[in-house]
Amino acid sequence: MNQIHEYAARIDYDLWNDMTKVKSLDAGTTSINAMVNEGLRLVRDKKMEQIAQQRKRRVSLSSW
């Protein structure tokens, strides 16, 4: 069973309008919630990559 977390978000009005337009243009997207989850995954992956790069830099600097 998938667990979900219900989070009340305050989304900028202009961003919300843009997302509703994107949703209406993209037949493959089922909901704004799906887009939010996709965006969160992208942010997570980007941040994890940045953390990995920072660790690599620290290790290479400390080995000097």
C-alpha cells in the first residue's frame, strides 16, 4: 500500500494559473498533484546530485 503525506501548500497564484494551463495542454498529465510529485522528484534528484558533488570536492581538497 502506498503511503501518502497530505501537505497543505501555499502556491503562488500566477504559478497555479500556469500549472492549470499546462495541465490543460498536456493530455498525459492526470492531475496537478502528479505534476507536483514530479517536480518534487526533480528537486530531490538535483539536490542529491549537488550534495554528492560537494562531498567529492571536500574529499579531493582534504587529500591534498
